Amino acid sequence: MTPELEQPLDRLNRNDRPPTEADLRALLEVQGDDLRELYARADEVRRRAVGDEVHLRGIIEFSNYCHRRCDYCGIRAGSPGVKRYRMAPDEIVAQAVQARDWGFGTVVLQSGEDPWFTTDRVCDLLEKIKAEAGLAVTLSIGERPADDYSRFRAAGCDRYLLRFETSDRELFAKIHPDDDYDGRLACLDQIRAAGIQVGSGFMIGLPFSGLDVLARDLLFATQLDLDMIGCGPFIAHPDTPLGGHPAWADREIYFKAIALLRLMNPLSHIPATTAFDALCPNGRDLVLTRGGNVFMPNITPVAYRALYQLYPNKPCVDEDGGACARCIVRRLERLKRPPARGRGDSVKRGKGNG
Ligand code: SF4
């Protein structure tokens, strides 16, 4: 690492002199040998802090109904040509049982903000999955009223994933025409207060933003002290208001963000999110070698997969959950990383303590 980058790198994980936005901007611009060194250090910190094991979380995309209109999302309300589906609760439970049989320790239930799934229905679902599959459960179902989170916790919800998407208030308002930045952040507080492990994160490479916003996103995600930090590249969906916005010229920027997150958050779980494979075919594998320690295979029944397209070129839409489970084992073998056994709770807070 060149001498002028050593100091900002050194400040990434220091409480007495935390990194500044300028530090992060400088580190986001590294190339060549410095970039290789950045990735190697992130991989080493990951290995020392959370080990070589990769936690597997099977995602079930159970409904693509959504009442919101986020400007980047392929299933936003009113999006033309989206065939809507909603899995029956019993079908979701059966898929969670399959997930357990395929060896997953956690199931992630993901959907748009679908009002059909009332608080009672979600709680019922959680209780049945706990009773029949015995897995850790992550919910990723958007913003809910404050009281819902404690009810979800009581029904068995272990973790909740709700991304803040960007720390820039104006940009948030611009791309979320029917949502509120403060409301989103309040939800994260309420989730934590309910005793649920908190996952959040942002989109890397959003239009109308640059390295300054990305640097602030990295700082903000760190400040939130998250159990899990889930970030993915912005990939323009053609049928959305942000369709046609190009990816950033520096194609490494997405991986640099992951490496810096790991260096600043040694103990957080950091997933290789699916969208990285839409960026390049081995995108998720690269994330796992640059700070990531979680893989989230899609185990949605194949009949629905192609209908849950938040962004184009989504991988694995023709495979069933069993094929995805076998594929991830092969990918991890190539990386010489063992799949973790068990639930993979937050390393920061210990089992179930939020
Ligand atoms: S990003 Fe989520 S909340 Fe926004 S439109 Fe898409 S599914 Fe709905």
C-alpha cells in the first residue's frame, strides 16, 4: 500500500481517530497493487474476525405484490407487465421445511410491501416455520407499524433486513416518491428495540450520487452498528424511472465498498448478495474473497422465480432450490470455504439478543 494510503487505512477501525469522508474517498479510488492490497486486507480481517465458514441463508421470495413505487424496483406498484403472485402460507412453510432438509440454518422470507400479509398472518407464518422447520428466520418485508416488530419477535422472528438504501436524505426522497427517510430509520430503531437482530445496507453506485455519497453511506452503515450489512450494486431496471442509468465506470467500486465495510465492521455479517452475480458471473464468489461471509441462495419455487425481478439479468431463475443448494456447495469448495452449520446468529450480540 502506498504510504499516503496507509494512514486512512489505519483509521478504518480505530475508535480514537475514526476515518473521515476524505479517507474513504481516497480508498475508494485505489487501483492496481493498492487495490489488491485492500482486498487482501479485507479478506484477512474477515478470516480473523468471523472465520472461514460461510453462513447459508435460503431466500424465499413469497410475494411480489408491493404498494410502493421505489424508482429502481422492477416490482414497484403499477409496473407494467409484472405478473403478480403470492405464495400460500402453507406453501411457504413447506419450502422452509425443504430449506432445512437442504442444510440451511436460516430462511429469509422476502416480499414487497404486501398488505395481504397482515400482522396476524405473518405471525402465524413465523410460528408454523418455527414449529415445523426449526430454522432461524429473517424477515425482509419492508416497513411495518412500530408495534409489529415486537409481535414478530414474540412469534419467532430472529432477524430483520431493511436497507436504508442511501444515507443522503435528498437522494432518498428523489428515488422513493412515496417513502420517508426518517420513517425508514425509525423502523431500524424499532426493530432493534424489539430484540431482533438488525440487517441494513445500501445500494452501491446509485444514479445522482458519487464517491462523496458512497463514502457517507459507508460511514453511516458503520455508525448503525449493524448485525448484518447487506449491500448490492445498483442495476438499472429498464421498466422503471431509473431505467437507462448506466453503471459507474469503475466496475471495481462495488467490491471496494464491500472490502471497506469489512475493514470498518470486522464482526458484522456481510452477505454476497445475489445482484453481484448479475454484475458479473462470479460476482458473489468475488465478494466472499473480499470481505463477505454469508451466501443467500434463492430457494423460491421455480414457478415464481422469474416473476421476482427487482433488477434485470437476475441469476438462477430457472433452477430449483435443490440445484441452488448443490451449486453453492461446489462454489464454496472452489473457494476452499466450508459451509457453516447452525443458525449463524449475530457475532456481535450473541444468539437472539438483537
Ligand atoms: S424496493 Fe421494496 S418497497 Fe420498493 S417497490 Fe420494490 S419491493 Fe416495493
